[in-house]
Amino acid sequence: MVCLGNICRSPIAEGIVKRKLQSAGFDAIVDSAGLLSYHSGEQPDHRAMETAARFGIDISYQRARQITRTDFENFDLILAMDSSVYSELKSFRQSSGIRKIHLFLEYAGYPAGSDVPDPYYGTMRHFEECFKLIESASVALVTRILSEAGVNE
């Protein structure tokens, strides 16, 4: 999962998707990163951690990092949280990695071009709305991942 700074949307998505895949008994490496290095080494935004914790998911162990070229080799999917991140990833990728890059919501079956709004400049309500959107989309996303892996849920 990739967003701008790796302190709001992508850590929330990492926590939710990781939990859902584990609950389905599917062993996968789930990680998140940001396009920028501004927050590298930092925990997720306190509002993201508080929101996730209210829903029973601990993301406090995560540390922000910038996406690297090796991520395109090491991961089967690179899921962008919004269209601008998606465009940047497509220009950043190596030619073999283009098929791995998708919009998070679109990959989960939402209409083309759907973005996860960035809650960073918002309130706790915006973080909760972001969490609920990602959680809802993750149901379809995990179902698709399991199906593509040939695993019956």
C-alpha cells in the first residue's frame, strides 16, 4: 500500500489487509510505503494509530519508509491510495513492474479512478471515515487476492 508520506492511509491499509489475510489463514507479506521520505522512521500519525486501535488493530509498530525500486521486485501488488500516487508510481516503476500497480479502491472493485481521501489535514472524523472506507474495500480486496492465489475463502 502506498500513499504520500506513509503515516495515514497506507499504514491503516497495511494493518487492515494484514489482519484480514491472517484471519483467512493466508500467509503473505503486507507492507506500506510512501512516495516521499519526509516521515521516514516515524510511527503513523497519532490519529491513524488511535483510529485503528479503536477498531482493534495495532499499527503502532509500523515505521514510515519511502518506496524503493526493489519493492517492485519484491511485491506482487503495489496498491496506490489515490490517483496522483498511482501516476507517480507508474513513472517510478521499472518496465516489468507496471502490471503490479493498481489503485487500491479500483482493485477492490470500486469505480475507476476512486481515491482514498487523505485525512491528514482533517479531523478524527476524517480518519474514521478513511478507516471505514479502507476496511470496507479490504473485504473485496482480500477476496480477490485469495481468488487469484487459488485459495477458497
